[in-house]
Amino acid sequence: MRLTFALNYEKLNRNIQLRQESLAKISTMASSGKRMVQPADDPLAWSQAMDLKQGLRDFDAIERNLTRGVQWNQATENGLNSVSDLLIRAKEAGMRFSSASTPDAREGLINEIDQITEEAYSQANSQFGDRFLFSGKSTSTQPFQTGSPTSYFGDSGNIEVRAGASQRQAINLDGGTVFFTDVADPNTSVFKTLADLKAAMQAGDTNQIQTQISALGGAQEHISAMQTKVGGRLNQLEEKLTALTNLKTDRTSVLADTEEADMVDVLTQLQQKRTALEAALRVTTYADGMNLTQYLR
């Protein structure tokens, strides 16, 4: 009888321990809102959740890349828009020069070309953060320098970002492509054309002024083509970003369904397990108070 009593007592204690562990587990679920605390709770669902989380981390990295690409191209678009406006101003100044009636008026138009040229250099040397937009891959190198209208100091490299699982996307335009109507001919740079226009105005050379106005028209068309290219790329990047955001939302929802607990069910189980544990404790307390004589009755 002593052996049976000891075994029953041990069984009661083991029952309490199991109920305490079960209560602790359901309490953790209630506080965390998660139905899985460890892999053993549901190995298949745990594995699926880990795969979903890794996928979301990949999506986050791609989203950062696409966002950077969008912002880079927005800055590029702004710079190109400004350069286009400057070329229009320069053409207008050249056309007004021939009809300017006083030396002061002509001097004012020459000064305006100086201002336009300075602003054009500023736009060509635009930065995104601390990186030059139009330097190719040599983003720490200033692409253009005042006084060197035929020189480009960057390179023709593409800056690429990861835009998908196995896809990369170029996000930049190099200065040689943008500011020379013919990359192979240094004399076709926007800055050389502006410098030649100023020299023709200073010399009062009407024919040469007209030649440079025509050259500026060609440069403006070239910049317009660059604007179209950037606009198309920007639309593409924004569409990818929107699609990725939608995909992230869907995957996050699936992850929530996989991981999150049904709180109504959890709270119901929590109350049931508390009640069961209290009942088991009462039984054990009663057993603790028994002696052998009472047990033998």
C-alpha cells in the first residue's frame, strides 16, 4: 500500500507539473499573441513562418533599392528640367542681342549668358546626398569644372541596384551622355556652346550668334530625350515599388495567419487550464494532509 500511495502521490505531482507547463505556454501565447513559442509547437508552420520572414527581409532590401532609385531619378529629372529651362533662356538672350539698341542692353545680355552658364555648371554638378548625380560610377568626382567646357571628369559607368530576385536596374545617367550631344566630340558640350555664344555676342558676330543659337536648339532636343528616358525609368521604378508594396502586404497577412493566435480561443483555454490547475492543486493539498492510517480506512 505504501508503494501505491507513493506512486499516486508522484502521479499527482507530475500532473500538476504538466498543467503548470501547459498554463505557462498558453499564458505566453496570450501575452505575445503568437500561437507558436518554439519550433516544436508546430514544426511545419514554424518553417513556413521562417521562410515568409526571410522573404519579407528580401523584400525590404529590394524596397530600399527601388526607393533609392526613385529618389535618384527624381533628382536627375529636376536637374534636367532646370538645364532645359536654362537653354531656353540662353536662346532667348541670343535672339534679343541683335535687336538690343544700347551697349548697356547688350552687356546685360552677355552677363545673363554668364549667369546661365554658372547655373548650368551647378546643375551638372548636382548631388544626391554626398554623391554626384552625373559622374557615372565615380560619384565622388565632380563631373564638370568651370573653365573646362569640353572636359568631363566622370566616367560612363552605370549605377545598378537589385530590383528583383534576379534583376538589376540602372538608375543613373552619366554626364558625358547628358551634356554632350555627341559623346565622341568634346566641342558639342552644352558648356562649349554657351561659351561660344558668349564669345560671338562679345564680338558682335551675328552669323556666329545664330549658329550657336541653332546649336543650343540641338542641345535642348538632346536634353529633352534624356528627360524622356528618365521619366520612363522613373515610371518603371515606381510601378515596381507599388507592386512590391502590395506583395509585401499579402505576405505579411499570410505570416500573421501562420503565426498569430486566435485570442478568443487562447483566452478560453487559459481560463480552462487555470481552473484545471487549481483543481489539481486542491487534490494534492488534500493528499499532503493524509497519513497512512487515513489512507488505509
